[in-house]
Amino acid sequence: MAAAVELEGVNVTFGDFVAVRDANLTIEPGEFFSFLGPSGCGKTTLLRTISGFIEPTRGTVRIGGADMKGIGPNKRPTALIFQNLALFPMMTVAENIGYGLRVRGVPRHERDEKVKNLLIQIALPEHGHKLVSELSGGQKQRVAIARALAVEPSVLLLDEPLSALDLKLRQHMRAELRAIQKRVGITFIYITHDQGEALTMSDRIAVMNAGVIEQVGGGRSVYAEPRTPFVASFVGENNQIRGRIAEVADGMATLETPLGTLKGRNPIGLPVGEDALLFVRPEALKLHANGSTVGFEGEAIDVAYEGSVTHVTLRARTGQKITASMGGAAGALPEAGQTLRVGFMPEDGLLLARPVTQ
């Protein structure tokens, strides 16, 4: 079976500005695949390139094994859901869902049957007669998905469709979207700047920065094994400590830092003498650490209790701020002004090369 989408050396430029640089990627049929990155990183440009609204300056886009060069959006086996959903407010829900079928000349009885089945799939079987204006935000999202699915695309493209929803509804719709994707079994390509969305829903994630795909992998691998400082910083919270490698052995490295001698994993094999960054997740840091960990002391300057978790911000002797996260059952909470020792197991530290700009 041909890959759902293949990008080969795709570049997109606007004058002197490079929006996408050397994108090489294969998305498999039936995947829920997300592009994750900050605003302006090129993810929406890449989505519009896949959909045919933008032609790549250089490189090839293939869908189902076929080269898409010169093929417009209406001729591609894709459907795109925009941020604003673009539903027709004066049409009923059923008319919105069946619009693409009507434009294609599908007979009325066949169209009605398909709309009926799609309403069941999106759990709105009794809402077909309603106007879009009568629906909640989450219901409108589902109608937009059903309208896109009605034309039977091979690939459904979603450009930050949940960004306008409140937090509770957004969390609910994550599960809804994933459930719909599993039911229909087609490829979903999702654009988001929200790491929670990407980690929760995706089979795989491409993390983008300044037009470049920096890492592709499952949510767990991107979170636990970031390959670049940008991915380590952008996906989840991370403490970043600068230093120079003093010793390497058995996949680990010792780092001399302003906070003292620390140790972490060295997955890319940085050599002795190399400037490096040590990343430690807040949840990996333990307060009142014992001798089995490496660590340092700091003054608690903020204690933020959130029920299931408490975030403690410390100021180290260098002035650097470090955040540690404690579970809700962690016992007595520290107080602001208290001096604490914080430590971590060396396996929970990750060493990456320091970018030349740092």
C-alpha cells in the first residue's frame, strides 16, 4: 500500500523568506499524524502545500503514491477543515454535511442516506434539522468533520480546529476526534501549537521550528528522548542547565556546571570538552534529595499548589530559576524562603549539544 502522504525535499519560499525548508516525511495510511510547533514555524504552510493551496517552490508532494504537482485542491483526495470551520450558518446541519455531495451531483436519496450515517458517526443523529447557529461549539466541530468526511477523502487535514474552544471542551473534543478517526480509519493530519493535543491524540508527531522538521516520533519518544534543544524545550516543561562535559562513559556524561558537577544520559555521544545543555524535567527533580542523586541547593521563591501537583520554583546560588513538580501525595509542602536540596537520578538528565547561538 502506498504511503498516505510523502514529502520529498519540500521547500516553500515567499520572496527571501523560507517558510518550509527541506521537509522529508512519510505519513502512513490510517495514521493520526500531527505537526506541532509555535506560531510561524511553517506547519500551516506545509498543510496548505499538502492540500494544494500552495505549490512547493522545490520538492515533491505525493498522496497515495501519486505526484500532486499541478493538481489543485479540488482534485486532490484530501479535505481541509479550517480554524473557523467555514460552516454555512443559514443551512441546516444535514444540508451542511451534504453540501459537497450536492456540488458533485450525488443523487438526493444517496446523499440523504450518507448524511444520515454521518450524523450517527458524529453522535448527532437527532440534530440534522437544526441550524448551525443552534449548535454548541463542540457540535459545530463535529459537523465540520462530517462535512469533510462526506466526500470520502483519503486524507483529512485539520488546521488547529480546537483553538477557539474553552479548555474543558477542547479536552473533550480531543477524545472525540481520536474516536472518530479510529471509526472511519482514514489518515488525519493535524496542525497544532498545543503539545497536549499532539501528545494525547497522535500516533506520531513532527515537531517544527523555523520551517524545519526537527524530530518525528511517537508522543512518548518525542517527550522522553528529544533530539534537539528546541524539542526538549518546546515539548513539555524542562529545566536547562549549561555546562561543559568533563567525563564520558557507558552512555553517560559528567558535566561541570555553575551549579556544580552533574550527570546525565549522553545519547548523541558528546565528547569531553564539549559545551552542552543538561535537560531535567520538573517531575524528575526530587526535593530533600538523598545521596543517590546528583543535585544542588536553592531557595524556594514560589510554591504553586494545583491540587494533584505542586510546582516549586527555586533560585539557585547562580540566580538561575529551577522548577520541581511534586505529586499531590508528596507530604508537607515547602515554604517560600526555605533552602532546599534538589536532585535527580542521572538517568533522568539528558545532555544535548549547545547551539552555537547560545
